[in-house]
Amino acid sequence: MATDATRARDLMVRAGTVAFGAPLEEAARSLEQADADAVVVVDESGRPVGLLTEREVVLGAEAEADGVG
């Protein structure tokens, strides 16, 4: 039975990636290059292990500037 339901593939966008151990600056570049609000964090094998949002990058940069973290 066919259905006209919207699927995730219909709405998804291509996402940038960043390595698990990448510095914050590299993550920020990945966000900018992907023109995205989040990037997929991948392990050494390229498997997704998490999601890093623009908000988290901003908060991390603020913490670095304040000498925290």
C-alpha cells in the first residue's frame, strides 16, 4: 500500500562532518563550509558518533575566551 507521507529523506539536508578530536576552530569552519546549524561528529572510521550544534561551538568559544575549559 503506497502512501503520500512525508519521509525524513524528503526533508533532510546534507551535513558537514568534523572529526571527534578536532579543535573547536575546525568545527566552526565545518559549520561555515556546510552552511549548517550543526555538523556530524565522526570517529576515525567515519562513523557518526554525535552531533555538534552551532550553539555548542559558540558556547565553547566563549568558555575558551573566558579561560574556562
